[in-house]
Amino acid sequence: MAQPLVKKDDDRDDEADYSPFLGIEKGAVLQEARVFNDPQLDPRRCSQVITKLLYLLNQGESFTKVEATEVFFAVTKLFQSRDIGLRRMVYVMIKELSPSADEVIIVTSSLMKDMTSKTDMYRANAIRVLCRITDGTLLTQIERYLKQAIVDKNPVVASAALVSGIHLLQTNPEIVKRWSNEVQEAVQSRAALVQFHALALLHQIRQNDRLAVNKLVTSLTRGSVRSPLAQCLLIRYTSQVIRESANNTQTGDRPFYDFLEGCLRHKAEMVIFEAARAITELNGVTSRELTPAITVLQLFLSSSKPVLRFAAVRTLNKVAMTHPMAVTNCNIDMESLISDQNRSIATLAITTLLKTGNESSVDRLMKQITNFMSDIADEFKIVVVEAIRSLCLKFPLKHRSLMNFLSNILREEGGFEYKKAIVDSIVILIRDIPEAKESGLLHLCEFIEDCEFTYLSTQILHFLGIEGPKTSDPSKYIRYIYNRVHLENATVRAGAVSTLAKFGAMVDSLKPRIFVLLRRCVFDNDDEVRDRATLYLNTLGGDGAVVETGEDVKEFLFGSLDIPLVNLENSLKNYEASEEPFDINSVPREVKTQPLAEKKAPGKKPTGLGAPPPGPPSTVDAYEKLLSSIPEFANFGKLFKSSAPVELTEAETEYAVNVVKHIFDGHVVFQYNCTNTIPEQLLENVIVVVDASEAEEFAEVASKPLRSLPYDSPGQTFVAFEKPEGVPAVGKFSNMLRFIVKEVDPSTGDAEDDGVEDEYQLEDLEVVAADYMLKVGVSNFRNAWESMGADGERVDEYGLGPRDSLAEAVNAVINLLGMQPCEGTEVVPNNSRSHTCLLSGVYIGNVKVLVRLQFGLDGPKDVAMKLAVRSEDEAVSDAIHEIVASG
Amino acid sequence: MSRFFSSRDSCPAIKNILILDSEGKRVAVKYYSDEWPTHSSRLAFEKSLFTKSLKSNARNEAEISMFDSNIVIYKFVQDLHFFVTGGDEENELILVSVLQGLYDAIALLLRATVDKRETLENLDLIFLCIDEIVDQGMILETDANVLAGKVAIQSMDVSAPLSEQTISQALASAREHLTRTLLK
């Protein structure tokens, strides 16, 4: 009884999985292909076999060289059949096989015959196949037919020839360029697609001839292009012409703008969208020009088609970056897209809204986002979190609701990357918005109560140890931290112990309580936790032993190691346990990857937990330690500023040298980072000889040569100058690298004993006024400006002469002064006639300086500037004016 | 080839056309861009694309997604998933017109029963259709009627006398005649 039942099941399975290609096998199909050689061809059968071969190729099966050749020759036999369907499959098959040059010859004559056939379908396809597989030599033979085909009255044939022309232009431009008369005729074709293909080809033929493209666009924008696709092309070419034509009519109407605007009323959506997008991407587009484009995009936002909504919101999102005001009209439509089923659309809508939103709409927006967050993927959530972070920095007053939002989503489910993005955002907000600090720290405390990621827990504990003791009521964090000691794994417990110790060191009133807690930790079952607890009890004096001075304890707890961690790690790895204790002084102090780290540092704002918030980036610390370890420079005092490395050699020269300028109060030290890129050479006694004849106020006082510079391991040499104390002396220095070069046998790595003295000219180096200015931002410029008072204020006006643009002038002044732009005022909106830029910095001698720059266009190109400087010292205010006046 | 795909000022370009079944297996695919040079990279692309798009509702209207800095437009019909990929700067609506043209042409050719079984049984027509819609990344034709007409006329022998043509062949030839007159 069971038997038939099973059989029935089998049947049904077969039916569900049925495929004409079930169990198909390459070997068998290749056997079947022998029917191509039959004297009496069966077109139907042959067609089926070709389909099977194509199916195999499509599934990723590949033929060996021999198999491919065999199939190819067999297929060529099929040209004998006059069955159109079979012939069509033969064409496809030949294209798939992409035969080699000697094989092509076999089919050339058949294809050429088809090319001149009376059947349109043969002509069109033979052209496509032949042009696909042919090389240049054959092309000259068939050129005549191709030219005819371009103007063929059958649109399919014409399109085939034109599209083939577009592909051939890449390989045989000379030949295709000779067809431009025919192509030009085809542009006038009544068939839509022919016009499209002809226009594409004509433009590609002429794309390097600006005048010709201009003429083409001018004539076509007047006439009527029928095909929507061709119209899209025309819009692209038109914006190209607009882009390239000099912007001489700043105030007048933009050429061709009317054409683009007219396309917004086209009946095809793809043309409307292409035109709208082209308008939004115009250089320096005005809001008057933008309006009609934004209006059509706004209509698309409420379309029933996801693709239209996506296209519109994506374009508006880009516009919002440069013209947030222009997009605000769409905010209502945009808000309804937050719940769009297509998550790409929803995310784009949110990030657009967060860019265009004003302070009053933030609360409403947050409410909507809260509803939406639970059902999107983590990667979209991260985008949203980042948008919210920048919004919060833009509207610091809204930190309460935004911080609440972040803490809410922090409690919800999510992966590591997502949680890390949130934690990083909270940390950045705590750092940049002082009012948000206490609530932010509490949110983080609550988070670690129930955090599954060890990495995040330890990072947050570390951050708490630095920030927590500085708050008004540090004691409230202790409970959260001590809970970790009970409930977590050893890594987190050890972190918590360190954090407790930091509270103990910073807050005297908490010390007795901290001691109690630390003493309990001494009984932990993990070595590291116990060790740390004992160590901290000892240093803080909790076990009644000798109490070290407070400074030492803080230095121990908060100070950074004065050696690069990478070097320490390497040394520890190399250290073998023995009688001899590990000597931390044996770790090399020289920072090998320095130039690289330097380059990365200024590019990105230090994000989140990675970089400790207080103090300058660690490379400056590293420089300071490095310099103070050199006895010659030890008495120079405190390092004021280290510049970014300046390259003194071209890339890929024999010796790569860059220089870092270290500014002290009364001295300047040049640190030359040298790399020897020649494996066959060893350089010794490397020194840079500096000619300071064009820097009158500087006098060389010391130099520290580099004893040896082997291949590919960078080293440093230093030269120190004395300069008048506190004075921002400037000057130009020319540099010569001098060294003894020794040949090295690359196979053994041994250097010869005798060396030859040699020199290598480096580029000049300048010390400029900006070197004496530290980029230090202020969070609220107005407050800082007001509190500085008008006593040390100096105001003057300057003419900057003709400039390319306002933005260029603003940048030039910022670079000249080397100060930190505040509140995003370094960005000049397009087409504005005036701009105010706020700068802040610390001048040598640790004098705070604030600068308010007002720029205005005076006439068509001339830029005028009003410079107001406030500082704690009038002399410094004058000095800033001096910099601008002489720069 | 690479230059053809790089410049925004040049033509709209199609990077691939994929027809997968409801398990993500290939029915018919065609790659035009060398962005996916190997078989395995193509399979990986198809797999992640399939999984990512699976949850969306692309039955009524074509859906769209950004995918590895490409734009993918897709539509699901019965147990088939159609995809068209273009560069991230491409006009989304042009890509839609290609997808719609492909689907409508196939629907015409298969007489409105578009599912995996029917597609596999007429795979030759599908291959021809894909061959006619895009040539090495360049859009050749997007009008479904013209496309279907171009593919359908092939199933007859030009030299055969009219009386020997089957009804469907006669229909196809009539259709070709019609499209030609329409295009004039």
C-alpha cells in the first residue's frame, strides 16, 4: 500500500523541479552537436542543441580550447541552412564563443554575404556579429557596407551599424571617424532609437572638439529630438557644454538653461528627471534656477513607483548638502517617505531631513525616526546615528532630546558596529557640548550595566575614568563602576579597577571609599585584577605605605607612555622570560611610522573613543618626548607647535626626506625624516646642511646627525636654530643632505668599509607666520568673543585685489593665519557676495586669539576684507594684522 | 570597454541583466561590464543581490536598491526574479525602461505565462530577447513590441512558401510587417 503513495510523491517532485535541462551534461551535449554536420540539417534539432550549449555557458560551464574550436567549426556548417530562427541562434552562439583571429576567417565570408542580404534581420545581425569578432584589417573591407547600413532605411539595420560603430570607436577610432557624414544624417532619422544611437556615436566622435560639440548641441536643442533616450543624451551634452563654457555672464542668464527648463515639461519621465538632475548639478546654481527642478522632483516624491521616489529623494539629498534651504519645501513629502517600504528610500529621506531640518522640527523628526528605527537593518541605523550626531553638533540646544534618542536606541537590540557608532556619537557629544556631559555619562553608565561587548565596556570605563572625576558629583558613578567588578569577565573587571583608582586619585573626598572597594578587589580570582588592585592601593597609599606625591600618582594613572605602543609591543614580544627583568628603557623611542600617522591625523576628526578627548593628538606628545630625549634640545622649554611634515623631495627619488618644524619659544628645531630607498647603499653620518642666509633672525645652535641610515628604515636628523624669544620670526632656508655613502652587497647585506662623501640637494623650507599659531577651536565663538572684551581689539580693512572667487580669498586668509575656522564658517555658499568667517587659535606665548573676518566683493572680482582681532594681548592683535598686511 | 562605463557624459550603460529563479539560481544571465571578471565573482554578486532583494515587494512595481555602488532595478514575477544593473550615476528611469522592456517582451513571447518552467522551455527566445535588448552594454531597443517582433519572426524559413507556414509563423510575420509599418 505504501508503494504507490511514495511514487505519487515522486511524481509531484518531478513536476515541481521539472526543467528541460534536468540532468544536462556537457559531454553529452557536445556529442549531440554532431548533428550540425549532418548532410540533411534538421533546423529544429540544431536550434535545440545550440540552446543547450548556450544554457551550459550561461550556467558557468566553460569549454576547453579544443571543445570551443570543435563547436565553432560545427556551428559554421549551419550557415547552409536557410532557417531564420536557426541562423539567429548561430549568430548568438558565435558571439558567445568569441573565436580567435584564424577562426574568424572561416565565417567572414558567410557573414559578409548575410550583410548584403535582402533580409533586414540578416543584415542587422551579421553587422553586429562581424563587428564584434573582427579586427582592424577586415574592417577596411567592410567599411563601405557599414556606411551604407548607417543610413539604411530599416531602423534595425541602422541601429546595428551605429551601435557597432560606438564599440569600434574604442579600438579603431580612425576608421569610425570617417563615417561622420553618414552618422550626421542618421541623427535626423525618424526612428527613435536610430536617433539615439546616432547622437551617441556622433558625440563620441567629436567629444574632443569642443566647438563641434557646442554646434551640435546648439542645433539640436532648437530642433525636436524624438526619442526620450536621445533627449537624455542631449541634456547630458548640454550640461557638459554649460560646464565648459566660461562663466562670463555671472549675472546674466545662463546659456541653454531655458532648454533644460523646457525639458522639465517633457512627457517622458526619464527626460524630466534627467533635466531636473542636470539643473541641480549646474555649477553655482542659483535658487531661482533650482526652483522649477525642485518642484518636479517634489512631485516624483509622491509617485506610486519606488524607482521615481528613489531617484527624486537621492537627487534632493545631494542638493540638500549645498542648498538646504531650497529643499525645505519638500520636507512634508519627505517625512512621509520615512515609513517607505523601500528602506533605501526611507534612509535617504531621513538623512535629507536631518540636513534640511531646523531647530523647531527636530523633536517631531525624532519622534518619527523612533518609530522607524526598529525595522531597518543595522547598516541603515548607523547612517541615521551619524546624521543625528551631526545634527546635534549643529543645534547644541537640542542635545537633550537627541541624547535621549541615542540612549534609547542604545538599549535596543543591535550588533557591535551599530552600538559602537552610538557610543562614539555620545562620546563626541559629551566632548563638544559641555552641557550634555553629565547626562551622556549616565547614559553610558546605564549601557555598561547590560553590555555584551567587552570592547565597548572597557572603552567606556576608560572614558569614565577621565571624565567622571571632573563632574559635579563624581560619587554617583562609583556604583556603576563597582558593579562591573562583580558581574563581568576579567578584562572588564580589570578596566573597572583602573577606573576606580582614577576616581580615587582625582577626588580626595572619595579616597576612603575607593580604598574599601579596591581592597575587596584584592581577593578577585583573576591575576590581572588582583595585581591592578594591589598596585593602585599601593600608589594611592591605601595600604598605609609611603604615599607618593599627588603629581606622581596622577602622572602614573593618566600620563601616556612615553614610547610608541607599537615599539613596546614588539619589544615585549621579543623579550624572553629570564632572570633579567624587562627594561622599558630599551624600547626604541623613535617613531617609525610617524609620517604616515601624521598624514592621517589631520584628515579626520578624532572620532569617539579611539582618541582621548583632552589634549592635542598623541603625535604631538610623541614629538615632545622625542625632542626632550635629545640633550642638545632639552633646555629649549616647552614645545609650542609641531607642523605637519613638509616633503622636501619629489616622490620616488633615491632619498625621501620630509621635515617637521618644531616651534619653541626661543628656538626652532627642524626634524628631517629621511628614508634611503636604494638597497645597495648604506648612508652614514647623515646631516642636513642648512643655509639660513635668507632667514636673518635665525642662528644655528645645534645639529644632531644620524649615524647610520640603512635601506628602507627611516631615521631622523635634527637642526636647531635660535631666534628672538616670543617673536614670530619668518624666513627661508635652503637644505643640502650630506652623508657618507657605502656600497652594500645585497646578497649578504654587508657594507664595504670605505665610503664616499656625497651631497643631495633638497627643496627649500620656509618658516611662516602660521607656524606660530595653534589651531584651537572654541565651541561657542560669540561667547568667547564677548568674554574676551574689546580692550585688545584691533580692526582694520584690507583690499585683497582680484580673486577667482570669494571662497578662494577666504581660504587664502585662513591658510595665511593658520587658525581654526569655527562653526563651519570656512564654507562659502555659492554665489554669495559677502561672507563672514570666524577663526580662533593660540598664538606663541600661549595667547588666545579670536578673529572675525568680513569679506565682500568690491566690483566684479576685487575682494575687500575687514579684519577684527581680539586677544588677551594687544601686541598679539597687532601682530596678526602685521601677518595679514605683509602676506 | 572600461571607458565606455566610466564617463557620466557618455551613454547610459547597462552592466548586467539577470533572470534568476525563486531560489536564486540562474535562468539566464548576461554580463556586459568587466566589473565581475570571474564566474565566482558573478555568482557571489547574484547571491548577495538575491538575498538582499528577497524581502522586498517587487511584484507590482519595479523596486530599486543601491548595491556595491551600483544601482539595481528589480521585479519579481511568479517564480522569476528579473534584475538590471547600472552604475550609481545612471539615470534610474532609463534602467527601469530596460527592465520593463525586457519583461514585457518576454510576456508577449510567452503569451503572458511568465514563470520558470515556461521560460526554460522557451529559453532560445529568452536568449534572443536579451541579445536584442542590449549590445555590449549599449541599449539597443526598449520597446517591448519591437523586441518581441524581432525575436518572433525568426521561427520561420524565409524561402518556405506561405502555405507551408504554420499559423504562428504567419502571425509572427504579420507582426513584423506591422512593426515595420509602425516604425516608418
